[in-house]
Amino acid sequence: MVDAQEKYPYKFPQQAVTTNKRTLAAGDYAVALGTRVVASVERKSMADFVGSLTSGRLRYALAEMATLPRAAVVVEEPYSKIFAQERVRPALVADGLAEVQVAWPSIPIVFCDNRKMAEEWTYRWLAAAQVWAENELEMPPEVPAGEPSTKELRAWARAQGIEVPDRGRLRPEILAAWRATQD
């Protein structure tokens, strides 16, 4: 699956695979068992990685990805490019990277040489995650279909008096609170 909001999606032209667009709660690419996403990859260019890391957006993305059985981040440039940054201190980026890797040790952040290698890595990692999920993952009962869209969830939260941002992803606790009212 490819997130419907992914602007420049991987096509995996060298692989015998088809993709379908879908709104993903976490990550840009995913595999599922039935309707449940079991693994996801967040794709980043170096500029996007640096921007999301320094703004704090990456922390929110990692928190959402941590709810999945398997997740990873792939950066389309080598780690050494962190130290070639001119608009932000490289040490700030390197320290921030270390901090998020310590905070979310189960989510690898992989640096590839270029976009093509990142695409190849993403394909292979998701394929391995799919095989793992089919053979090893004990699936809890399916969550009933019909969970709200982000827009609907935002409206529900506001009606409940819960403060939420006007744009962007919502904190996982908001969805958890909504689910608690559905029992």
C-alpha cells in the first residue's frame, strides 16, 4: 500500500508487485494482513528528514508508527550528508537522530545512498515484514471497519472539548479516546 498523500511514490518497477493507494495512519508504504496494517515505512528525503527532525514532526510520526508491529524510516541519502547541512547545525541533526533512535529503538532509521537504493530497501524490508507477519504474528481480533477519518475525528474531539490542531496528524490518544466511546 502507498499512502494517498505520498507526492512522489515509489513504483517498484523492478519488482513483481502492485501497489494501491490508501490513506495510511502511519508511514508512506505499508503491508497488511487482511485489513490490518502490520508494517510501515516512512520515506524521507534528507531535506524532509532534517526538517521533520528539527521541527518535532518526526517524533509524532515515530509515535504513530510505534503502534504497529513493525515500522522503519528510510532516508534517501547517506548519513554523511547530515554533516553537509548548511541551514542547520549538523551536530543538532546528529544529536536529534540519536535521541529519536534511543526513544524508539524498535524503529530503525536507515540511510541509503540514493532514492533508487531506498526504494529497493523499502521493497525488501516490506516483503520480509509481510512474510514475518504471515508466519509469526498473532493477530488480535479485527478492529471493526468504519473508524473515522482525521477530519471526523478532529470534529468529534472538539465536540468533546478536547483541544486538537487545525491541521496535521492527531495524537494517538485522540483515536484511543474515540475508540473507548465506541464500546
